Amino acid sequence: MPNYSTTTEIDALPEAVWTVLSDVEHMPEWTPSMTSVEIIDGPNPPDVGTQVRIEQPKMPLAIWLVDEWDPPRHFAWISESVGVTTQAEHLVEPLPDGRSRVTLAITQTGGLAWLLGRLAMGRTRQYVDAELAGLKARVKP
């Protein structure tokens, strides 16, 4: 089961981090890993069941379904393609002194997950790292 996670600390309250992170349609403004994010079915901000269309450089267009939404701490969405289900998690935890710990994680399952992992995990890691760095730069304390 290919997977990857990365964590950083941000000098801002979890609510400030969540405000930026949960505004998914504006993600392309702060991460180069996404060129377009559009809510195609559901509310904005998203909730469980919301469908989101995401375009990423050098990746096929994907439709993601929000399957977990717990403001201001956690959301996850899943995308399915032939033989692979990908789940992306976004976790915001409070730290002392008004700071936050943010973890982003990708998990791939399914019969072809091992192959996709071998072919695309380097780019996936790069994109997750870029998303986390962009979030950290965007959030204002």
C-alpha cells in the first residue's frame, strides 16, 4: 500500500490554518501542485459528499469526494481511478503558544496501487511537500 505523509509546525492558531486549508478552491493560489480546484457538487466550504475537480501539472484530471470533514481539525477526500483509490488527509492539531501542527498524508489502495506508486510516488511526494510549504507560507499568524 503506497503511502506518504509529512508534517510541519505553523506559527498560527488551528482556526487560522483551517481557514486557508478549507478554502479548497483557492489552493492553486498558494500551492504550485494544483492548477485548478473547482467544487462541482456540494457546498462551499465543502462537507462530506462534496465533489471537487482538481487539475495538477503532469497528472490526469481527478474528481475527489470529501469523505471526512471535521472543522477545524481534519478533512479527507478520495479519488478513484481504474485499480487505485487514493485518499488525501489534512490534519491540523493545536500546539502550545497558539501554534499548529499540520500533517498531510496520501494513501493508495487497490490492485494497481503498487504500480502507480512506483510510477508516480516521486511526483506525489513532491506535490504533497509543495502543498505543505505553500500552506505554511500562506497562513498569517
